[in-house]
Amino acid sequence: ITPREPNELQIVKRRLERQPERLYLVAFEGGEAVGLGFCGPSQSPDRTAIVVCVPPDPRRRGIGSALLDLVLAHAGDLARPQVSGMVFEDDPETIAWVTNRGFEEYDRQVELSREVGPSEAEPQVPNGIELTELDESRREEAYEVWVECYPDMPLSPPIPAPTYEEWLQEEVCGPITLLALEDGRVVGAAALIERVDGLAEHGLTAVRRSHRRRGIASALKQALIHWASANGYRELTTWTQDGNEAMQAVNLKLGYRPRPAVINVWRPL
């Protein structure tokens, strides 16, 4: 139902175990799934995240409205003052649907994708930098790098960094996490998150403020592309915020191409 955001069932189960207050709904007609709904805590402490999605053919029959009523009722039980969701800029029908129900845009995200070839180049690593895989001995130091980068993301409102446990379960739970070291100290980190059918998504590419503009982010991403090529992946996706031109430039240089933007929307509950 959401081909731009495929997920393995095990990921959904793991998130539900961590946050049992999450609500997942599926609308069926004759055994066929014709809609889905979701409601659960977002990264913003004032907002509950919701999803309502109906494929084009079953639309205009009230399925989406029924799902929205249910997720909003559940959001009321979570007692946060706002709800938020997202629409795609190339889907004017859905934009009109959410606008008619009181939602307003508050920011945009840029999704980029890249096909992975059979023999991708090895990374060009800056002088004095070593790339290595994350191991248990460096987890806490790597987490510190991620936390340092969260306030620098152009988000409105800002979101808090994940807790250490959330970081372990969401950011570095995928097939590979790479670290950039200088004199044995972690100065950068990047991970791939497993999706489905040869697809993977980049998580946050984090580099300490003191080490930016030296090509470390590019080297980390290029190394992940090389690894994905050697391990049978066919496509990688990555997200940046509208306004983060530096990371968008890195992605474009590495061959990523933008998809229609994601518009984040919100309304009072």
C-alpha cells in the first residue's frame, strides 16, 4: 500500500513491542487490503503521528474518512495536543483531502534514491580518517556523535535526539553501521536500515561539527554504496530536510536523484 516506504514485518513488530500504545489498522474488502491506518507517538513530544492511506481505486467511498476517525480517536487517548502526518507533493488529490480536514503544511523533506550497480567504487577516504564497522566497544561514543548532530537538523519544531535504547533499536539495527575514526576517536557515523526486496535506506549521516567539510560524510555514504553493491542490494534511498543543502549536495554528487518531496502536515487534535 505504501510502495515508497516498504517495511519488513519484523520491524513493525519490534516497534510495537517497544511502544504498545501504537495502533495499526487495515481495511479489507473481500479479503483484499484497501486501506491502512496508523497512530503512535512521534519524535516530537507535542505530536502524535498518524497515517491514513487508501490506494487510488477504492477512494471516494469513505474508507479514508473512517480510518481517520479511528486514528484520531486513538490519538485522543495519547493526550498530545497535535497530530501530524505526511503527503507527497505529486499527489494533489491527497493534499486536497488533508487540507479539507484542517491539516496545514509545516515543513518538507527531500527523498532521494539511487540504483546500486554490480561494481560500485570504493570510497575516497580523507587523509587521517579510517572507516570501520561499529562494534560494541564503540557504541556509546558513536551515539554521542549522533546526539551532537540532532540540533543541527533544520526541523520545525526541533525534535529531541533518540535515547540510547531507541538509537540501538532504530538507527543501528540494520545490516551495517560504519564509523569514521581519527586517531582512534569516532568523528563520524552512518548506517543502512533494512527495507525489503533488495532495498535499504540510509539513516542519519552524522559527523562531528569539528570535522565537517572534510569529505567524511561523502566517504561514509560511498562506503555504504560499495558495501550494498557487494551484498546484493539494488536500490538505496536517503532523506534530507528541505534547507539542508549541504547534505543534498553530497547526495547529488554521489548519484542520488530526488523524488517528489514529502510534505509534513499537522493540525490541533
